[in-house]
Amino acid sequence: MKVAEIMSAHIVTVNQTDPVAAAARLMKRHNLGALPVCDDSGKLRGLVTDRDIVTRCVAMDYDPADTPLKEIMTRGILTCRGSDDVRQAASLMAREQVRRVPVTEDGRPVGMVSLADIARRSSFAMEAASLLGDISANVRRG
């Protein structure tokens, strides 16, 4: 099965120059824990999570209304393609201990695949259980 078959295709993105407060409002409105951060051409440049907002902005006493996302976003994020096999994506997520991975085509986000997306498919129950165990064993990021 391919990632495109299970990913969340409805994604909300933000621009790297948007203020942190705008991303937080979008997260609340859409009930999301992470947003892909893009440049003006729509290319993926990073990911901002609710944890990034708390630890890299609020806890540092930065003003969320005046701080651009590029200052707090997570850079160098992992991505996969819609044509990738779900088991490959799960293996990548487990190895890097992340719960979600943006799906890109030509450097632009087209979806997001998460542990929940994998777990919802009974055919991937073992991968989901293993993935959760790997992520929980030594939590590093996202």
C-alpha cells in the first residue's frame, strides 16, 4: 500500500514569515498539532508543532504576535512521497522517532502521514504497534 492511500490530504500550511500567533490560531481552528512551513514559492522549509510554540517561543518570552515562524520552526525535517510504501514510511518514522511526516511532491507538501493514519489500517497493526514503541522508547522530537 502506498502512503498516498492513507495520508491526510487536507493539509493546512503556513508561510515562514507568518507570526507564531497565526500558526497557533490555525492549529486551534483545525485541531492540528503540527503545520508544514513553506516559503513564498510553496516549498517546504520546516514544520512547526505545538511543542515548538511552547518551548521555542512562549517559554523564551518571545512575543508570538511578532515572532516569525522561521525563528522557531523545526528545520531539516523528514519527508516522504505519496508513492512510497507505507511500511517504508513507518520504518522511517520509527528510526527517527517522529509521529508525523509531511508528504511532498517536487518539494511542496501534498499531505501528512501520521502514526494514527497507519494505525487506522488493520493491515498495519503490527507496524503501528512497533512504531509507537520505538517512538515512546526514547522521545526526541515531533
